[in-house]
Amino acid sequence: GPRGQRRNRARRHGHAAMALAAAKRALHSANCARLRPVAGGAAAVVRARQLSQAEPPRADHPDFWNAFWEKAQQENVTPGFHSSEVHPRLKEFSARLVGDLPAGGRRILVPLCGQSLDLIFLSRFAETSGVECAQEAIDGFGADNSLTPNLGSKTTKDTRLFDFGAPGPDASPIKIGKFNFFELPKAWDGKDAKFTMAWDRAAFVAIHPESRDKYAKALADQMAPGGKVLMCTMSYDTSKMDGPPFSLSPEQVADHCGQYFSMEKLDSRDIIEFTPEFREAGLTEVFEDTLLLTRLPQ
């Protein structure tokens, strides 16, 4: 019934938190394996010291997510945060995102898109461009949706823009740029125009707190004045657990984005029941907040 459907949708949100936490552990293990001592004597002491001091790249560094997706591919598993259905908050609030924008001027941005099915859903409203640093995720999106990208004349490993075309007769083209979101070149998706809409499902919460101002500016730089950003965040007691996903409250979003965006809270719900790793960390509440940001005039 409806209650069971709501429970299943919320449980999928919990998978995102679990998978992000697993990514952090997986990358640290991979780094440790590379630094494991291979000889005795002084060399072993030096290598052991390197191992003890080794820190994995932060979650906003491409190496973090490249290692995560590579591990998922090696183990032939689908990341837990990759849902087989469109995100329920996106479906619920898509009308608020699109608003009354004329169809001819719409452009949608999806930062840190992974291989999300949300790209397919969004393409019904406008041409959709995702940003993703991991090749495995880009390949996975094409395989999941039986889409082969048009690479034009540039078909080497250095290809940076993957044009998957329209996934259906009533859809607009989908492109994924293989870039660091903090270092997007001008017209990276082939067009100079700014984006009128964006969907941030789990990008901002994956960014290390020290880089939040940097992310807010990078996002704002991509958005046209009046452009809308539909964003899902989560917040929890940081004395009991660290990210990713990092705790990010609506108030913190406003602090970092306030000079670029106005903000409206659309929804807030406790998802602790569906995040077992958070419960194991001693948390009793994890709030998922859905926000609508509007780009201020520049």
C-alpha cells in the first residue's frame, strides 16, 4: 500500500548514505595497499611510516570517486546510491524546478551525476548535461540505458564530452562531461549559455566542508540569473559521525550560498530508519532536506 511505497522510497535514500561511507573506507584501503611495506630493514620502516601517515584524498577530489567506481567495477557491483528508480523528491518537486520557463530556453545541469537514472527523467523537460569525473560511471550510464555516446572526431581516452543524444522521442539530448566540477572550462558542454535549472541530489553533501564555498561559487557560475537549483541534503550529529556524506543543514547551505542564491525549504524528513550505518554510529536522527535555490541577479 502507500505506506509500504513510502518506506521503500525512503530506504533508497538510506542506500546513498551507506554507499558514500563505504567509498571512504574503500579508498583508504586502496591507498594502504599501495603503501604496504615490501622489504625489510630501513626500507620497511620508511614504508610503514608512510602507511601510518597516509590519508586518502578528500571526497571532493576526483581520485576519491575514481577509486570508488573502479572498485565497484572490479567487484561487479552497483553502487548502493545508484537507484533503479528516479529520485522521489525529484519527481515530487520537478514542477517547482521547471516553473514557467519556456521550453526553448531550458538547460539542466546535474553536478556529480554518476550514472543516475535521474538524467533520463530530466531529459523530458530540457537538454540535460551532467558532470562526472569517473569513466566507469559514464560508461555505466550508457550501458544501463542502452545508449552509445557520440564522441565526434575525438575518440581517445582523453575524450571529455560524451553526447548520448535523446533517450526517446519525447526527450532532449543528454551529455556528460568528464571533468572536475571545480575546473569546468568555458562552454564545456558545447554551449555558451548558462543553465536555467540544476539538480543536486548528493553533490553538495559529498563535498568536504572546507571546500563548500568553492562549490557554491562553482555552482553559481554555471547558473543563469533566476535559474533554479533543486537540492537534497542531509544533516546529523557530527560529534558521532563524520562524512561523506557530510552533514549539511539548510542553514549551512544558506551560509555558503546566500551571496549567490535565495533559498526555500520544500521538505524535511527523518530517514534514520533507513540508514543502518548511521544508526550503528550512534545517531538517532538523520534529516533529509529538499531545498529550492534561485540564482540572484549578477
